[in-house]
Amino acid sequence: MAKENIDMHNLYDLDMERAILASIIYSADNLSEIFDILSPFDFYLRAHGDVYDAMVKCLNENLPVETGFLKTKLGSKFDENVMSEIIGTNSILDVKKYANEIKEKSIKRSLVKIAHQIPSKVSEDKPSRDMVDELSQSFYSLVDGQSAGVVKDAAVIIADVIAHLEKQKLLEDKDIVGIDTGFRQLNEMTKGFKHGDLIIIAARPGMGKTTICLNLMNHVLMRGGGVVFFSLEMPAEQIMLRMLSAKTSIPLQNIMTAKMDDEEWSRLSDACDDMASRKLFVYDSGYVNIHQIRTQMRKLKSSHPEITLCVIDYIGLMMATSNFSDRHLQIAEISRGLKLLARELDMPIIALSQLNRSLESRAKDIGRSPYEVLIVASIVEKEAARAEDRPRIAQVVYNRLAKNLPLQFDSTVHYAIGQFDRVTTTEGDRATDSPYNTYKVKGLPPTPISNPGQSAIESALAPSGENFLYFTTVDLDTGETRYSTDEAGHAENVKLFQQWCQSHSGRCT
């Protein structure tokens, strides 16, 4: 019945699709205006989507968006009649407006398609909750990530900075830039958890990750803020019992067994009244994915703007929504989604992570502590331009340490001086007095200098076994890296890099 009430002819416009494609052929700049709005699947006519996809490929490969190149990219999908119709269509001035209209029609067609799937979904032998989750994901995927980024000019940015400084002036503790953690030393190190940050707290099981977060949450709640806690391991009642125990100083076992004297009962009652008035929201389902977290957080933040913190315990129990079979890639995708959500909601998100003992045992096998491995991995993460170079660079680190040579890595100096957008260092940079300056100080830096990925950690645990003492990236575009065992070979490689820099002005500063 619903199908009969929908006029599908209103959900696509082939003339509009041809006009957009014609405008791109007329000026490739038009594609840059809309490529973050439209995908090939937004075109009703598949052939139009294929042409658009070929245009994007040409743009990405810095090729002219012209018929000849498009024909090559399309291959067997090239349709002479379709291309003639596009070329024969007048271009348009406001291509962005047309692109948004095509996007709207695409979303509406998808809504109709999802709606038609509901009867068959209902017939499936699945729990209703799973069906709702699947359909919710389908709905939100239609608009997820569709808000285009805004380009701000300097005046707007300065206005935002001044507004931030004015707000900071009114704070009692001006050293805290973000959320006060309640831990003095942690505040000194981080200046508070900043809005838009994703914070990973990682440790082995039973080391107190959840306890730290509960204390942090309680500190935020007592200051009038709101907290959303996604507990994938512990039911909401247990979370509250632990928070009440911390708040009243009554042993958790006594509260759980109700073995308390009158004074303790009174303290507990007062604590319960106080906690009931706080803006704490707990999601304690053992099943959750990034879409569900995004949905719940958007809804809660909209109705409770005082929410300032989200905690997830823990990230390893989150369900993946991607097609990646490798769990490490799934976790990376989940982390990216959480980071984007933190930025969208302008609040910190804390995700707990379990560490197993494999890192500890494998580090012992190569004669290093797990922390040393993480430091080496952080250097590899910053220094390696290509994945295949990571085991070799890790080996260079270990070889230089074994020979008591200074590491002499620019990445550690960049960390020391807070300049992360540079490729090289100056003499003044290398003279900086810092424990992170590996030109002046032998051995590893005192802490990691970056957040290493799984590949970098694996490389630090399984270096190449070669005897190189030097490496130089000689081409910043390709990432080509050359290795040497002595200073003479290193000097030759440095000369190659300098030649590349001379032919690519402004790239090596």
C-alpha cells in the first residue's frame, strides 16, 4: 500500500544528473566543490554514477577530467550515447545546490528501499532488538558523515580563540584547559581532558582502569557536569554500588551484603539521594557498536546539554560494523569513529582498553621491557614513511643502542620543541636541552613520542635483524628510504635527499 502512494519519478532527475556531470567536464573545479557531497551511488542512472566515479579517479590522479581520460578510466563501462548526452547538456552555475538536491533524492530512495525491507526483516528468525539495531544502522548510515566541513577564515578563527580565552579567564583554575580529572598529577600532565579528544586508558585486567574512570566520573558529576557511561562488562547496578562505596568510604562488600550500622546506613542514604540528582546515564548492554553509541550520544546530548564526558568500558568488547576480518583493523575503525564523534559533540570520550601479557613476554624475548618496546614503536611510527620500512627502522634503533650511539632522530627533536609539521631540524633545534633530544642524549627518550599503531608495535617486537646503523628517506613523495652501515654510505644517502629537496622547493623545511 505504501509503495502505491510513493511517486518514484519525484525521487530522481536524470536531467539534473547530466547537468552536474556536464558542469564537471566544463570545469574540474566544480568536482572539488561537490566530491564530499556526492558518491557514485547517489546517481539514479548507474551509467551516470560510473562516469562520476571515473571523474573522481581522474581528480585523485591529477589527470584532466576530459572525455579521453574518462573513456580510459571507464573501460568496458564506457557508453558513447550516455557520454554524448552529458556533453550535449548545458552546464550549471550553482553546481553545489544541484548536488545537494541529488543527494536528497538519493537518501529518499534509500529510505523507500529500507521501508520495503521491513516486512521481510520481520519474517526473519531473529530477536526483534537485532532487527531494530540493523534497521537503525541503515537509517543513520544514510546521513552519517554527510555534514561537510566548514572552511573558516582567519577572522572567524581568531574570534573563536578570543571567546575561548575569555571563557578561560573566568575559570578558578586557569591551568586546566579541559575537564578537570580530579587527579592533580594527571591535570599537570594533560591540563585536563580537552573537548573533542579521544583518550585511551590501557592496562592489563585488574589494574584499576574502571576505578580510575569511576573516580573521574564522580568528580565531573559533583561539579554539575553530565556523564554517559557505556558499560559492556558490568551491569549498571554494580557501577552504582562501586560509586556509592567510593563516595561513602563504606567497603563495597558491606554495601552489597547490607551489613552496615546505623551511621553507615545514614551515609549511604544521603549518598543515594545525592547520586539520584546527578546527570549520570549508564548503558549496560553487553552488545554495542559505534552506530549505537553515536545514536545514543546524539539523543542524550540533545536533551541534556550539560553532558560533558563519555566513558566506554571497554573498547575491545565493542562490535565491529566494518567488513574487516582483522580485529586490529576493526579496533582502528572503531577508534576513528569515536574520535569523530568526540569532535562532533565537542567533548572528550574516554575508552578503556585491555592489554594482555603477550607484549610483556615478547618484549622479554628481545631483551626489552614492554615500555621500551612502546617507546621504540612510537619512534618507528613517526620515522617510517612506508610499512615495509618499519622492521628495518626498529632494527636501526636497537643497533645504535647496542653500540651506545646516540639515536639522532629528528622526530624526537620535533617532540622536544613541539614542532610536528616539519621534516628536518636545524642546528638550533638539535642543540635544544631536552631528554627527548636524541642528538645530545644517548639512549631512548623517557616516554613514547607518538601513539604507535599495531604495525609499529609488531616491528618493534620483531625487527629485521639487519646490521644497518643509518637510514634516510630520500623521496618524500614515494617514501623511498635507504639504509647504510657506515657514515660514508649515510652521507651519500643524505646527498640524495638534499638533491630531492632542491628539486622540490619548500617541501623539506
